[in-house]
Amino acid sequence: MTNIDEDRVRPHADERNEDIYAENGSIRADFLAMVGAAIADRDLLFLRQKVASLHESELGDLLESILPDQRLALVRLLGNDFDLTALTEVDEAIRLEIVDQMPNAQIAAAIGDLDSDDAVYILEDLDKEDREEILAQLPFTERVRLRRALDYPESSAGRRMQTEFVAVPPFWTVGQTIDYMRDEEDLPESFTQIFVIDPTFKLLGMVDLDRILRTKRQVKIEQVMRETNYPIPADMDQEEAAQLFEQYDLISAAVVDDNGRLVGVLTIDDVVDVIQEEAEEDIMRLGGVGDEELSDTIPETSRSRVPWLLVNLFTALLAASVISLFEATIEQIVALAVLMPIVAGMGGNAGSQTMTVTVRALATRNLDIHNAWRVVRREAGVGLLNGVIFGILIGLAAGLWFQDANIGGIIAAAMLINMMAAALAGIMIPLLLDKIGADPAVSSAVFVTTVTDVTGFFSFLGLASWWFAIS
């Protein structure tokens, strides 16, 4: 079906509409002021000429930049001129805020003009009652297609697919296929592949449009079709589907059900969105901030951050309990209290580096059981080398600072131990979490930090207690 629809691609920063974008890529302040004034004055002529005509991605950026009350007023003023596709370009909180204020009849009318994947994207977050009311107002065929897509699991290829595609039987000729595409009105607006199916809709193969155009009319489709490249099960996770696109350089791919029947097509523009969403999700989870959006309120933002901060509080108490074991030693040698955060901090940073690389490698399936031990050995080597380098540096600095070679030697040894522990924790903890089915992006950071803090404090203070006890 469709691959890259030029009208739907977000403009490159260098090609953005200079009338609304500043050099830094944000919406121009003067344009925001004009839109705000037009909304306040109910200037429908300006809004229809300058706002309703914007590309959906530009309109999405505008919606995210104006105030909430202006946002809702703009949608009401534009009415049927508001492009509902723009809601696929804003974060969930803003999308729900706008949709909640729109009559279901208006949403149903606009949904009918959207591609099925965009329609599903908007419908899936609505309350069940509202969703059913909107679907009931759609034509039967369209309603069935959307219901089928909504029945697939969230974040699956079936949810992301477009249900509009071109499919023909294998016994048709090229001429029949061309005539069909010319005469049939209910076809996708753009597509580059024609799928070949049997009477039960089982996928047999596909033909590229360029092959159709270069083949004589009397040739049968079965003679020019080829096997479909990597058909995607409808219940496959969208991230796995995106990895297939990346690995095999796909532009589009057929989506099939459990019986191998064609149910839709996944296109590169949707996959780009998936890759971006998954990358953002991993980054957010590594920071322990969940599904937080920039438009979230203060209570919502706080609620998303509190759980992992509580976990970090307990791990900090664990590290503090290690320090308390050496209270007498710290009282005797004040330099230890000054220097011990350095050991723990350097270990934490080193562990975060290894953990970030590991989590990303697991997410992209570049790290598995076959190469895990090779990577573990590499990271251990990196930890050893970095431990030696920074151990020598901090050892010399501490020795000169406190005029005590013993302090320098102790912190150097502790740095080496903790850098090694950080490297191993940074890779082993995500691997272990992934092995037991937990998401390493969510859980790794707190455990790696705990290991580096406890190991750093224990090694530094333990070595100090032992050395000064025997000397």
C-alpha cells in the first residue's frame, strides 16, 4: 500500500515554513501573537487562511505552543475546517484534551477522511462509550475495518497498520489490474505495491508498481509477482516490526493474521513514528520518569516520578548504612568523608555509561546470548583500564591534597575496584533483568546505582579501616 506520502512527511528543519518557524525550529513569537489575537477576535478569515491551511505537523506544533484555552477555542472556531490528523502530531494529554471538547458527530465526520491508522491512533485513547458512538456513525465497511484494527493488542503491528490496500487475484492480467486501479474509486490515495491474494484473502505475493508499468497488458499477475518480503503478523510487537524494516530496508510490508490472510499494510512513515516513540520511551524509563509528557500538570508529573524516587531513597539508605559501619574510622580520618563521594560518583557514572549501551543493544536485538560473554569481557576490560587510569589520577591528587601517600593509595585501589564493579553491573544487571522478562530500561538504573554506591563506599572505607588498623 502507501509508503512515503510526501504530503505527510514532517518538513526538514532547513525546509520548514519560514512564515511560522523561527531559525531554532520553534513557532515564531509574532505568529503565535497573531493567532492568539485572531482567536480572541474570532477572526475566522485569518484562521482559515493561515491556520487551517497548515500541514498537519505544523498545526500540531502550533497546538502544542499555544495556551490550553486558546487551543480549545481554535478547534471550536475552525469546526469542520480543523484537520483531525494534526492530533496524531501532539502528545496524548493535548490530544485527549481537544477530543474531549469535540462533539462525537464532528469526530465521526472527520474520522471518515483519515487513513485508518490515523483514525485508530485517535480512537484508541477514547472512552469506550464515546468510541462506540463514533464508530456507529461510520459506514459499515469502514466501521468493520477500524474495529478489527482496534481489536489487536496495543503497540502491535495490527494497531499501526493501514487497512486500505490494493489486492488482486493471481489470474488477472496486468491490463485488468491497470484498468481496475484507474476505475476503482475506493483505493488508497498513494501506494507502490499491489498484493496478490487467493479467494480467501490468503497472501500469495506482491507486485511493485514499476514492474506493472514495464510489463505488457496481456501478461498475468502470477507471472510477474514475487513472494512478499517478510510479511508481519498482526499481533507482532510494533518495535519488532520496526526492527524488520530497519534490518531489511523495507518501505512497506504486508500485515497478516494467524491464518496468513492479508489484513493491512505497515508503512515506513508509521515505522519512523514507532522508532521515535520507542527511543523516547527508553530514554524516559532510564531516567525513571515513566510516560511523562511536557503538557502534564504538576500533580501528574510528580506522580510519575515519585515511585522510582522512593526506590532510590531506600537504596540511598542502604548506602548510608554501609557508611555507618565505618563511622569510627571516618571520625579519625576526616579526609575519607571528603573523598568517598568521588569514588561512588565515578563508579555511578561509569556504570551508567555501560548500562545505557547495554539497554540500547538489548532493545535493538544487537546483544543476545551468542555475543553476551564477549561483550561482558570487553566491558570488564574497559572497567579495568579506566579504573587504572582514574585510580592513578585520583590517587596522585588525593595524596598531594592531604599530603598523605596512604590516602592516595587507598582511594586509587578503591577506584579500581569500583570501576570494575560498575562495568560488570552495567552489563550484567540489564542482561539478568532481560532474561527474567523484566524491562531493563525501567529497572537497571536503580540497581546499578546501588551496586556502585555500596561497592564504592565499602571498598574505600573498608580498605582504609584495614590499612590504618595494620599500620
